[in-house]
Amino acid sequence: MANAASLPETGFFRLRQIIGNPKADPPIPPLIPVSRSTWWAGVASGRFPQPLKLSPGVTVWRAEDIRALIEQPPGV
């Protein structure tokens, strides 16, 4: 996982920024190395933060929520 100190304090992340995209040019490294289906299952179960819908085609997560998830100790 990424170091939370290197992330912006505020703003938004799209899913491809969180789980990465090796096919992008240049490749986007994952902040949280899980698959798309694992991420959405975690959102549904409450393990991962809830998203915000900015428009019908744009779903984002708060940078603060992603930082907190990365800073969380393993197994919590």
C-alpha cells in the first residue's frame, strides 16, 4: 500500500487511482492493491469507505477517507 503522507489531504480519488490501472499510459500504481470486485464488495460490507456520486458517470472517494484507510493498522 501507499504511504498516506504522500497523498493529498483533501480532494477526491477515482477508483482507478485507488486500485491502480497497469494498462494506463503511464501505468497507475495502486494505493490499495485489490481487484475491482474486492473493492466493491468491501464498500458494500463497510470495510472500505462509501463513495460519492458527482454525476451519473462519476464516482469518487474523499481523499481523507482513503488516507484514513491506508493509515489504519492491519487487521482492524
